Amino acid sequence: MGVILRQSAISPNIKDRLDFSCALFDEAGRLCAQAAHIPVHLGSMAYAMGDVISQVEWLPGDMVILNDPYLGGTHLPDVTLIAPLFERDRLVGFVANRAHHADIGGSTPGSMPVSGTLAEEGIIISPVKIITDHQINAPVIDGIKGRLRTPDIGHADIFAQVSGNKRGDKLIHELITKMGLENFQNGLTGIQDYAERLALTGLQKIPDGTYRFTDVMDSDGMGNSDIPIKVKITVGGGQVEVDFAGTSAQVSGNINCPKSVTAAAVYYCFHCLMPVETPPCAGSLRSIKMVVPERSLLNAVYPAAVAAGNVETSTRIVDVISGALAQALPEIIPAASQGSMNNVTFGSDHWDYYETIGGGMGGGASFPGLDAIHSHMTNTLNTPIEVMEMNYPVRVNRYCIRRNSGGAGRHPGGNGIIREFHFKESAQVTLLTERRHNPPWGIASGKPAATGGNYLNDDPIEAKVSVQANPGDRLRIETPGGGGWGKPG
């Protein structure tokens, strides 16, 4: 499914950066299988799919599109397509994919604005059939295209997603024909139970106890700073409760999360502690319970803005959970990684570009942190310079490792990245970045990493900002490193 989606897409964000994910679900919406794609996409789908499918009357030949963060999505650029699997008119499961569209009609090019309400972030698509009985629902697709700056690219990428789901449908039916429907469904049940058993072998290695940690978001772009995220993790007999009581209330800026994004970060952290052969399906998550206060930063309600929650806040949730688990597993949990996806968007009324930029990974008890890499909740790539310069009026002046930005330690943290863009024509630039004030922390007496920095023509600009760039202007992003592990020698 992922190969077909990638090869059919047009936008560099999907085709080159690989900002998409694919998965298979059973008839109740339980996650059964997923590709090695993006944790924040897949964990949120695993959490929300049951609610999504209950809103639709499914028939053979249907396909549903959605992006509403409060009805199963994450943030508006992440567009999800879901197709039911029918065998002899019997619903037996679903295939789904989620892809990040650089243009979803937001108030600024790239559709990742410094926003205060969801409506500023783009088109809100509640679950609706884009295909009915194998026929395209033209009013739906035309309504979406009519709100885009680059409608032809958006149209092509949506139908690349359609192609991915159709490929999944074909291959699952081949599998059912080979196995028989009863064996197929028994196999799905068996996978869930097997995953639960393997998951418990990993979770039972966490010593029973209660572990707490607090970290902060730098800002929300609307004047609020040092916004706390608190966690209490209670472990007993392999059962885990993750309680975010005490976390900030939802804020006026766009770093709020729907609960599905919070779930994705929680699932990711604990899946990393399970045996590597554990199937990444719903069964592996049965022993994990979440308590997330409503109207908090991590369980916001409509119409709270959420564009950066999916990318920046999800990353900080990983840091908070890691900080708590490090008290229980100091030889396993690494120091904090860069803690930001360093979201960069720019464009005009006829083109737009979106990218996340990697940074340093935290050092661990048996390894130094990796340099210049995407970590944790993202699993994308940086856009190749050749692709960027062929498709956009931008030149990349500089792209290199940011030396000495990792935290010192017995095992030092990895270094960040320096990436500098030179604009050949006017563009509106929007940045949503973190760890510009509060550094990625070290562990076991390791030192914190360097914070990141954003610069326009060498002048510092804010972590979350929208500015106009003129021809000849230079935008430089310096990403944070990772924290160090252990006392420096």
C-alpha cells in the first residue's frame, strides 16, 4: 500500500519526505497490521478508528475521507482515507492510509499557521464518502479542491491515497482466497492475543511503582510560555496507567492535541519497550490505560487550534514519558532527543512547501546519540536539495551537521542540523518549532543539548512566527541536539 501511494503521489512531501502511513484494521476497527511508517499517524489511527467507522454506513465499493481532529484525525494537513473490506457482502475489515498534504487551505501557505482556532488551519473534512459504490463523489472532491492553493497537486495526492487503499483491498482479498475467510479471521484474532502476550513480557520488566516527570513546552505562539506537561505512570504486574493530571489546560495557540495524538505518543513509548517481534496491533496495547483530563493541552475540545500539537506537543509527550520511565529503567531509557520537528512552511498564492527538519538523538547507556536524524514521533526524511530546487523558487545555501550541539556525557547526544534557504521570489514563511528556550535534557548526569535557533538574514526570529521573505532573503534553521547520557569523562 505504501509503495503504491508513494509512487503515485506528486507532492515532494509525500513522494520524497515519505510523510504518510498505511494500516489494516478488523471489522471492529482494531489495528491488525501497519507498515513501518509514522508513529503519530499510526498510533492515532489505532486509538480513533473504532469511533470513526461507527459514524458511517459502510457498503461495498465505498471509501471515506476525513481530517477533522475531533472526529478521528490529528491535524488538518493529515488527510485519512478508509476503505471497507467486504467478502461476499460481509464486512471483514478496513484498509486505511493517512498522508500529510502541504496545502489544505490554511490561512498561510503550507497550512501550518500560527493559529488560534481550528478554522484558520484549513478545510475541516468530517467523515464523508469520497467514493460510493466505486463511483467518485465529484461534489466532495470539487469542494476540497476549491479551497486549495494548488488544487491539481491536492487532487493527485488524494487519488494516490485511493490507489494505496485499492491495492490493500486487492491483496487482502487474495490472502482471504488463499486462506479461507474463517482462517483469515482466526488469524487476526490470534495475532492480537500473541501481541498481548509479547507486550506483557516487555511491560513486566518495568519495576512496579509510581514514576512522575514534568517538562514544558517553550510557547504556544500566542504569548504563553513554559507550558507544563505532567505525567504519573503507575506500574503493577505488567499493567500500566499513564495519568496526565496537572498538565496545562488547553491554550490559545495551536500546540493543543486531540486525545488521539496523545494516545499515539503513549503507545509509541511503550511499544519501544516490547520485544522487537511484537506485532504492532491493538493487542499489544491492551495493558496500557490513559487518563487525560478533558480541555487540557493533551485532550483539547473543538474549536481549539491543533496544527502544532500533532508535531511538537506529541514529541514533548515522549520526553515526559521517557523522563518518568528513566527512573525505573535507567539503563534502557536514553536522554531527550531534539524535542522538535522544526516545522518549516513557505509559499505564496500559487505554491507552498512544508518540511520537518531532523536534529540530534539523545545518548543512552550503551550508545552515543545519532547526529542529524528524525526521531520518535516522526519517521520522515528531509527533502533532497535537488528536489526542492527543481520544484520551488528556493535555493539551499547550506545543509550540514551542527557541530557541538549535542549534550556532553559519557555517551554524548547527537548533533543537530543547519539548513539555510535562499528565496528567489517573495514568500510567506511560517515556523512552528520548539526547544528554543528549554534544552533537551541529559540523563544520569549527562549534560543538556544546545537549544535550536531560527534566523532571517542572520537576525533571530521567534520559535513560532509568520514573516514575509523577499527575494534574496535567507532563512536559517539550527536544530537542537540530543541530551548526553552519563557524567562526561
